[in-house]
Amino acid sequence: MIRTEQLASDTIMFHVQGPLNKQVAKKLGLLVFRSYHLGCKTFLCNLSMARAFDKDAYSQLTLIGEGLRDKGRNWRVISPPSSNGNQLILRTSLQFLVPANLN
């Protein structure tokens, strides 16, 4: 399940809950695409409630992040399930946001 939260006029957060598989990652991609066309510039993806990641989901998240960065947008993953900040999930270093910074 994916829940969206508008944090500012140009910032949106996607909360992914439950299993993160290829199908859920594609749905996330469609939500990001729609939000991009509605004018969002900063995209946050909260994976703290996600579980059961599969390889295809990682690839899809990578494509989403790279596509947004190529278009000059910001893509951040918050609280990935691993404590390793350089996890291969996005093939880049993840930038963690402390929840207090989101207010």
C-alpha cells in the first residue's frame, strides 16, 4: 500500500507499507510521474514500514530516482530497512532525513 502526503506545494512524500515488490514499485512510479506533472519538485519516499523487498523493486526505485534527478528534481529515501547508508537500493548514497527536519 502506498499513502501520499503533501508536505508543501512542491513537496510530496510517499509512505510505502507492506511488501515492496515490482508491482508496488511500478505503482509508486506512476504516482511519482503524476506528481511530477502536477509540479512537484521534491519527492520523499518513506520505506520505514516497507518489508519483503525484491530485486525488481530495487531496480524500479533506482529508475525513479535517476529519472527525477535527470529532470532536476530531488528524490530522497527515508529510513530504508538497512542501517547501511550506502545500500544499493538507489545505486547512490542515500541521504537520510531526520523526522524533525520535515516539520
